[in-house]
Amino acid sequence: MTAIKYSSEPEIIGFLCNWCAYEAADSAGRSQKAYPANLKIIRVMCSGRVDPCLILEAFHQGADGVVLMACRRGECHYKTGNIQALKRHVLLVATLQTLGIEADRLRLEWISAADKDKFVQVVCEMTERLQKLGPLGDR
């Protein structure tokens, strides 16, 4: 399979938990860590509160990929919000596949507030993955 070239970077929507992932992103910025600028961040109080319809809408509005960044297991400020996010992720993967959207376009990642390097790594890996898959609308 040959990669489809983008005229620009793939668009990624990121739903970031306020307490952990968003803090990691902020820390990466303060440390001047370089990562692709194609991530559009949506700050949410808890990953477990992200309605699956919002993720589907992101794809409908033209996102090439969506990443949901949650607190690490056992560290959720709302006790089980990240577990709720995991349950929804499993259902969303199945839903995306029935819609003809590759499951690799959605990623759930566990990130603590101190994980600025992991945050950068996830954004870079997601960008590379989407570049290999090509634009969502070109199928």
C-alpha cells in the first residue's frame, strides 16, 4: 500500500482531559517541545464526558483522525471517567468500521500531567499514521 500524500498535514482533533493530558500539552509548550501543529485541542474536564457523537461529528466535519487523551488508569480525578472513555472507545471503533472509517483513525491514550514527552510522541505517531492512511475524504 502506498501512502497518499497530503497537500498539508492531516487534521487531528484531540479531546484532552483537563487534569492530565491538557496539563501535559501545556507543559510540552512551556518546555518548547516541538510537535506537529496539526492537532486541534479541545479541553474537556474529563475524558469520560466526551460524548461519542462529538467524535463522530469531528470526522463528519473533516477531521482525518481523533485522539482522546485520558488520565492514566487509577488516576482519574473523577474516579472512573477514564474507564468510561475506554468503554466508549471500544464501541466507537466498531461504529467507525461500520461507517467505512479505519479504526486506526481513532486513538485512546493514557497520559499523566507529567507526560509531556509522551504527549509529543502520541501527536507525532498519530500524524505519521494518518499520513500513511491518507486523507479520510479520498476514499
